[in-house]
Amino acid sequence: MLVQEISIVEKNEINELIEKKNALNNLAKVLNESNDKELYKRCKDELAKINKLYTEWWEKVINEYQLENNKNDELYVDAINGIIFK
């Protein structure tokens, strides 16, 4: 069910965050602490930053579009079409 259309800027922001998050998750699967501890640590640190930005993006969008009433529902974003749905 469509909840909200988002701006092109917001769509691009979340698309970039999702791409980075997926890439870092995949990299973390390939790496492990025994391969290259420093690179693994950098990957995990960067992933933590991206996860924080992802959470902040959702908080900003929920506030901007007054979606607080949907907090008990699981909201999803379609970063290609620029929509939030549940």
C-alpha cells in the first residue's frame, strides 16, 4: 500500500545508502578477521556509519512527511520509484 511519494533528492540519497550498505555487507562476508584484520575493521566501521545514516534518513523522512502514525507498521522504500509503502 502506497504511503508517500518522496522527492528525487530523497530517492537518490536512499538509493546511494542502500547500495553502499549492500556492498559493505557483501564485503564483510568475503572478509573475515583472519584474512585482513585492518580491512575487516574498516569495513565494519564504515558499515556502522552507513547504518547510522540510513536510520537518520528514515527519521528525517518520517518527520518530514508526518508518518509517525505508521511507526507501528513496517515501512519500506522503493528507491527506484521513489515511494514509501507498507
